[in-house]
Amino acid sequence: MTRLVMLPIIFLSACNHMHVKPGTMTPDSTVFAVRGGYSMRMHAKERLEMRGYAVKVGRLRDFTDGDDMERHTDVIPNNAKYTVIIRERPERFRPLYCFFNGFWWWNFNVSIAEQATGEELLVWAGRGCANSSLRRLDRVLDELEK
């Protein structure tokens, strides 16, 4: 019986890989974030704004609406202290697995870097239910700001 309990714990612990440089971010700074995105990108920008960061998506230099994908080029604001790049796959509805945790399954990669030095402050390859991913994002931002 304990093997059945341990198996999901082992699989769930391998869902996220993260490298954080604590105490390297300052609230009240300007952050450049890529426009659009699925839920993780949208919520990350929202969380940064709630913490006092000015989140900017830059000026649109050009926009191409191709047959299969749209492409755009953003100009990073000169006063952006940090850049946030989030790559994500479409969320999946997982009502049984994520029943008490937001119903949606996310799969994403997050990178936060200091714009002036190019130093990467956070690398996070993750996946998980929506609410637990947002709680983890809050804990990571707390650690980055200490």
C-alpha cells in the first residue's frame, strides 16, 4: 500500500526544476514581459503588478499574421530593469487530477533576467495544476525579493 502512495509523490516531485538567485529583485522596478500568452504568462504579469512592478510589453515594431502563426517584434523599454520570458503550452482541463487545485494543468518555462547585466535570476521548468503553480510563483518571487 505504501508503494502506491509513494509513486505519485515521486512523480509529482519531478514536475518542476528551478534555479533561483535569492535577493536579486527590487520591487518598484520596470519589468519587460512578452505580450499575450496563455494563463501562466497572464497571471505572472498580474502577480508582478500586484507586487509593485511596472510591467511593460514594449512598443510593437512590426507584426506579421501568417497562415499558421502571428509574429511580432517588441522593443524593450530603455528603463526595463528585468525581462520576464515565459514559454508555455496550451493549458489542459484536468478536472480529476486538479479537482481542488484549479482544474487546469499548465506546462511552462519561466526565465527572469536582469536587463543591464544579462544575469539570469530565475530559471524554472515547471508543470502543475493552476493554483499550485501560482502559489509556487508567489514563493519564488518572495525569495527573489529578499
